[in-house]
Amino acid sequence: MKKTTLLFLAISTIVCSFCAFYAHEKYLDAGNIIVNEYNTDILTKYDIISDDDLAKNGNITTREAFTVFLHLNGYYPETDEKVSSNWYSHPSFEPLDGISENDKILLYNLYAGPRNSILRSDEIPSVDLNADLTYEKALLYTIRLIGDTYGCTDYAEELDYTETVQIYDKAFEKGLISRNNTAAAEQKISRHDFYTLVSAAAALETNVGSYSPYITSLETVLENRAAEKDEESEEPEVPVEKLDADVRINDDMSISWILNDSGISEVTDDWWLKIEVYDINGEITGSSYSHYYDSGENFISVKNLLLYIIGNSAADHITVTYSRFDRVTFTTREIKSFDIDISNIKTVTEGEPLKPAVFQTFKNKWVPYKISLDGEELKKGSYYILTSYSHEYRLPELNSKHRAVFSVKEDTDAYTDETCNYPLLSGSIETRFDDIHISKADITGDPVTGFTVHITPESKAFAEYPDH
């Protein structure tokens, strides 16, 4: 082989190696992935990340990136309890039930975010939170974060993107990348590149809303949120004033009271009345009730009291609270309350279950207009409790119970009321739940010695929907 040929091959090899090295470095260079170096101080200004996070080198994990998206997307910690329960109502999330509560909150909030969804429900089971984030995934989640939600849809079209070319085309269109080159799609993104990317995205204006869309940026949203937080922190805490009330537990176990020099207006929509029942440990038990105050409603009927005290533990006292609000700002102006001792009201489960019950109701209506027992009479003086149990959550303790209490005016084969007034029924049940039960409650005792509520074990109840 000629020396010139060897020399040409050697030079070509060196040049090609240099080009390959240059190309590799080129498409990983943040300056060519992100259009402009953006001021990442926006992330620390609004507490999205800390100064220590910003100073770290290396790649960013999916969990860390998701936490940034979570707070940019309008996360509020007070939603944690709701998120934690809603997680268990999605069948597709069941394989991940063993992950930490924090990770469930993180993933669910990105699925059901208050602004835009970052994740689809079918993507969540395959997410590896510990893996380093790639450029493609970083761009995908970012364009979803700032996706337009206008017209007839309230979710960004980017939520349906699965192809790399779709993701890069949209990122280029939005101005998040300077050239539409997918060569680095599977490469891991550095923290610096990621923070630069989301900072630039936060400054972009997008269409938000479906019926009444408006144009805004995440930076504006963050600024408004910070202002709201400052206003909330400036609101003084409203002290609870103790009310002087003459309370009477009546012979039938109903409760009534008179307020002494309370200063509470009798205007219906001026005061909000809340009734809560607590056990000996200070935990709310049974049902609670709230409504606008009416001067004629200083009273708890026996049926409502049964709804309140039938819980997982013995009731100890009732707290009655009156709250007055500013009708313009809806901030609390006054709170007044008093306690009612009901520790001398006991409940016991005893006796034989009732015959199975059949209740008839209009389709999609919770109120039964006819209730009968299988060959057993409904008795005057007794109270009957219908309880419906939901099974929508995988954790039993998250499932709800709904109760309704009724009585009859005389011994009868069936409780019937087709007038739509329902004077004998209190509370509500969920007829869409198949698991419905009935029990009977009889009350003995008096206000001095105390009352005992004797409740039979629950038996099955069945709904029927005759044509009407």
C-alpha cells in the first residue's frame, strides 16, 4: 500500500474520531439543548427547590424531577388526605400499593394535578422513581406541564404523546430546544439542564381552561400563589368564645337548648351552625351536621341524635359551634360554642337480627318510599336504622357508611310515604351500594338515670326499583 494511502487513512480516522467525539459532546451540550440560559432563581424564589439543590451536580432522578413538577403544577399539602384515599380507588394503581405514602401523593398529584396532568394513570405503574431522568422524559413532562387546555378539552393534547418525534416537535415549537434533534433523547439529563428547562418553561405564556380560557404563565401563577399565602398568614386567628346555654335532655332523649345573651343574630344566612360528636378520646365519632342557623333549630331530634352517636366508639359530648362569616371575603369573624354532655347515653348491641328488609325507591333516588320486613311488623316506639356500606376503596377503613333512621306512627307491615315529604325519615343512604343493612333501636331510661340505646345486629336489606 502506498504511503499516501496510509497517510490518508490515518488522517481520515483521526478526523472521523474527532467528528464523532465532537458530535457526541455537541448534542449533550446544554447550550444547544436549551435555547437560552434562563435565570433559575425563579425556582428558589418560590421555594420550588433549595439553594443546595441548585448547587448540586450530576443527573437528576425521576423522583426529584417529579417533586419539582408537583410544586410547579400547583400542589397544596392539604390535599394529601384526599389523594391518599383516592389512590385506593384506582384499580391500575394496585400493584404499587406497597410504595410509601409520600410517593403515592407524588404520583397521584401528577396524575390529577390542579393545573395540568403530568402523568396518565396507565403510565404510573411503570414509573421508576429512582431512575435518572432522560432528556426525552424531561421534555415530555415539561410540555405537558405547560400544555394548552382550551377549546372543548380541559387537558393538554401532549398527554397523549408517546412518540419521540412528537415530543421534540412540540418542545421545538414551544422554543424549549434550539434544534429538533432527537440524538440525545435517551441520554440522562443533568440537574443544570433540567432546572434551566423548567425555568424557561415557567416563563412561557399558555392557554389555560376550557370554557373560559385565559393566557397566563406558571411564573404568574407562582407569584399569585405567594401573594395569597402572604394574605392568609396575615389573617388573625379567631378565638372561640364560650357560649352560655341552658341545655335540656328531654324525656324522649331529644336535646334542646336556649342561648343566653349570645348576640347571635336570627338572620338565617348570618350564622353557620355545626354539630360534632366526640368520644372520650376527643375523636369525632358517628355523624356530624352543619347548616345555616335558624332560630327554631336549637334542637336535636332523637333520630338525628341516633345518627350522631352510632359510631365506632361511645359518644362523650356534643360540641355545638356557631360561626359568623364576612359575606364578601368569607373569612371567619366570630366563633362561639358550647358542649353538651351525653356520656350518660349508652349504646349496646343485643337481641336477634330483624327479618331481611325490602325497601322500594325511585331509580337513582336515595329516599325509600316503602320499607317492609319479611313477615315481621314495624313497631311503633322503635327506631329503624338503614346503613349502606361502600366498597369503592381497596382499604376497608376508607370506605364510607351512610345511615338513615325512620320510625312509624303505629304497628304496620310497611313504612310507606309517596308524598315526597318524608316526615318519618332522617339521614340518607346510598342506594347505588349493594351492601345495605337494617337494624332496630329501642331506648330505655330517662334524663336523670341515663339512657341506653338497645340496637339489634344488622340484617340484610334489598333495594327494589318498581316502575313509577
